[in-house]
Amino acid sequence: MKLFTATIGGMVAALMLFAVSIAMAGAFMPHSPEVRLDGKLNCPWVSREGGLVYLHLAVSAQEIERRGRLPMNLAVVIDRSGSMGSEGKMENVKAAVRGLIDQLRQDDLLSIVIYDDVVEVLRPASRVDDKLILRRLVDEISPRGWTNLGGGMMEGFHQVDQHCGRGYVNRVILLTDGLANRGITSQDELGRIARRYCSRSVSLSAIGVGLEYNENLLMTLANSGGGNYYYLYHPRELAKIFQREFDLLSTLVAQNACVDVTLGRGVRLRDAIGCELAHEGDRLMVALGDLAAGECREVTLALDLPPGIGTRPIADAVVRYATEGHADRRSNSIRILVTYTGDAASIDKHRDWDIQAKADVAVSTRKVEQALIALDAGRKDEALNVLNDARQTIASSPAAAQSGAASVIVKEQASRIRGFEEKIGSAGGDGARVKKSIQYENYKIQRQR
């Protein structure tokens, strides 16, 4: 009887261990093959007093077999205000749009919206049939007036939304070279509009040309809209950007992707870097937007842990997204565990230095943001001081002393920040260009793009 009881006890223990391993592998629920979620902590062992840890989430869009790309439902929204007549901007816009038209198929939908202080639908959303007529329409666009960016954006959303949910890849491509000075101009309000359409799988990419547009606004629109932000100093690069957008849309495997994170008891969010985030109690919704095949998006969450003992879960996560014909797809789910200990040596022994390095870089991008805010306000010396502090902090990270990738990651970021300092220090009258270029590079580092 004792032997039987011992055997049963061993079986139960084995089953419990197997269940835990399944949970950590994300196999409790069936999941779809298009997207994979991975998560690691910089410190999987922590002090019994709790404290700050960094959770690194990596969302990978898988290469999947597909006979051809999905049909596209695109709205190109073009700023035709007076300033677009300078430096060859409008001619380069026309060339880029003509190049896009040449790549579209008859089953694609295209609408063209132009705006100054008046919003005009040059071509309502319809199939791409006579490309010669389309090219002629584009050729007739000429600059004039002010900049009702909000009105143009909303009309672009309206054109795409009419056919949303019918097996298309839905995207608004918004282009401007100036400030929104007519209609809705509030950054928060325009961001809310973009976020609302993104939740319906209509995404937005924003392209800023030259030095006069509001980069803070366009970054907000791209982040809220689930698309991409681009800064172009030279308008001749527009054709490359339109090509990049076309290539990404041609291989899209997930729309409106969002990491659903449920925090464990007593765990608190301190920061979320590299994402658009909504927070409801212990549930975090990390919006990623659209994902193309082979694309990987990385997010860093700074979490405050409560005191504890033993091993306990601190977060569960899964990616929700949409695909053609499926409004609610899910990736594998993951469970993040920490082990509490009173032994400081065990904490360092189990530290993941690659994740630590990525966390250090993420934190430094927040410092770069602070410096750019100071620069925007005309406080150049303060901006340089903040960058200097950020560089010294990351250069002195223990990850820099490690071998392999961790050292490379932090040293590259320290060098990058030094470059930012040099640009600002020698900017002179070219401050707007320097600020936009630094902000764009920092945006790409945060978003892993």
C-alpha cells in the first residue's frame, strides 16, 4: 500500500511538472502559426524584497506559404499645400505615387485624397483598372493653400473603411511637409482617431518631408495607427519609402496585433518602451499594429515586483491579431516566472545579460526623448547634459563587461548617443534637421524598425 501511494504521488508530481513546462512553452491553448511570442526577464531570480525587473517581449511574424499576396485597399493622402511646390517635393510625390500605381493589380482598391485647407477626393476607393487614367489624375495635382491634415487623414480612413473586412490589407498612407493648421489640429484627438480605425484593422503610415512638419504629431499618428513613421529630408527618397510600404503590405501576415499581458498579484507597470499601450487594472494591451512576414517587434516592460518567496508567476501573455477571414487569432501563450532568493550571488548568476543589455538600451532611449524635449524648448545645454548622462550610464552598465552580444549592444548605443551629442553641439542653424534625424533614429531603435 505504501509503495502504491508513493507511486501515485510520484505520478502526480510528474504530471504537475509536465503541466508547468507546458504553461511556460505556451501550449495550454491551441494557437495559430502566423505569430510567435517569446518573453524573457533580465533577472529571473530576484531579491525577496522584490524590486525592478525588465521583461523583454519579442513578437515574430512567421514566414508562411502563400500563393500570392492579399489584395490591397489603399488610400494615399497627399498634402498639396503651397509649401509642397518647393524643393521638388510635389514632383517627387507624383513620381512615387505613379510607381505605386504601376505595382497594383486589378483586384486592388485605391483611393487618392488631396488636401490643403480643402479636402478633395481625387479618386474614390475603387478597383485599379485603367492605370493610364490614374497616372493622369496624379499628374494634375498642384500645390496651393494651407494644411488641413486632420481632414485629409479622416477622409483617407473613410475611403478605406468602406471596404474594410472583405479580405483586404487596409492601409492609409499620409504624407505632409507642414504643420496641421486647419480643421482638427490636436495631436491627442488625431491620435485617438487613428487608434479607433486601427482597432478595425485599418492602419496608417505617416511620411514627413523636409523640416517644417510636426514630427511629434506624425510619430503619434503612426504609433496609434499601427503603421510606420518616416522622416525624409530629401523628397527624392519618397519612391523608396513607397516601395518599402508596398513590400511590407505584400507580405503582411497579421493585422492589428496586440500583446495581451496579465500581470501577477502585486506586480506594477513602471514603463513600456517601444509600443502603444492601454492599461486596465492588471491587464496591459500592447498595440503593435501590422506585422509583415519575417518581421520581429521587441518591447521592453519595466515592472515593479512585490516582496515574495519561492517561485511565482508575474505575467501571462499572448498575442491577439487578425488575418484574412479570421478576426481573432492567437499566438502561443507564455507564462513568466521569477524565483525569490536571499542570495545576491544567485541573482547575478541567473541574470540574462543579453536581455539586460537590451533593457539598458531601451531605458537610454527614454533619456534621448527627454533631451529632445529640452531641445524643442530651446534648452540646448540641458539636452546635451541629459545625453551625456545617458551615455555615461549605459557605458558603465555591467553588460558592457560581458562577452558576446551584450557588450556589443550597449557599446553601440553609447557610441550612437555620443553621435547625437556631436550633432546637437555642432548644429548651428540646422537644429530642426538635427532634431528630426535624432528623433527618427531613436524611434527606430525603440520600435526595432
